Amino acid sequence: MLSDLGDDLLAHRKEIVGEWLRAVEQNPDITSVGHLKDEEELVDHLPELCQNLAELLKAPQSDQSRTQVSRAARGHGRYRWRQGYRLEEVIREASVVRRIISHSWLDAYARKVPKLDGKTRRAAENIIHQAVDDVISDSAKQFVEEQLKATSHLNSQLADALAEVRRQTRAADAAKTTKKRKRPSR
């Protein structure tokens, strides 16, 4: 049953991406979306996430599938950092994915497949929630790592600039001292 749900998710991937795109574009808390050049920049890793989620539903115990979700999430965090997103926007995007897949699409699948019992649905919801939690966690971790790299780089530039100012100040002080010594006494 979970495997069939994974297949259904893949079969409707374009619709899921379209629904997500509309929801993100209309979300007033995700303002960085306005800076992106095209839809492809916005969608970036979502089709891969759908693929990975489908694979998780087909093989819930697969460490390889969870690793793929993590790798894609880290790439997404890095990509969004470079696009100028704020961390809360990255998290909100993932939350939109969760709502769309766990509510809209899981509900639609349950209506289509009446034999989806409560236990199987809960198992599917747990897999979806865990995968999205992993996306949020790994994207946020990568996003913060990118932010720390940028901060470290800026700190290094600041230290270099400060060292240069100190060097110039010492040179100016030395020149003043030399000039005072060379003045003839009266």
C-alpha cells in the first residue's frame, strides 16, 4: 500500500510542484521568492524530494533513501542561501511541502483507495513527516553552515583591513616622529 502511495506521489509530482509553487508565491512570509528570475530557480530541489519521498514510502527502512533526502536537503539549503533567502523562509517552504503532501495528496489518495486503513495512513504520515523534518533540519544546518562561512570570510576581511589600518597608522606615526626629529631647533 505504501509503495502504491509512492507511485501515486510520483505520478502527480508535477501537480504537487505546481500547487507548492502557487502556495509559496502567495505566502507573504516568503518574500525572497520575488527576487528569483524564474520558476526553475524557485522549484530547484522539489522534484528530487518527491522522488526521494516516493522511494522512502516504497522502502521505509532504507538508509539510502534517507541519505538521499538529507543530501538533497543540504543542497537546497546551500542553494537558497546563495539566492538570498532567510532561514525562516527555507523552513516555511518545507512546511508548505508537508501540508500539501500530507494533507491534500494523502487525502486524495485515501479517497481514491478506500482500503487505505488508519494504520497504513499513520505509517505514511509518519514517513512524510520524518522526511520533511529531515529536510528542514538538514536544509537549516546547511544554511547555517553557509552563513558561518560567509561570516568567517567577512571577519577575515575585517581583520585584514584592521591590520592594514594599524600598519598605516604606525607608518604615519613614524613619519611624524621622524619629521619632528629632523626639524631644526631654535
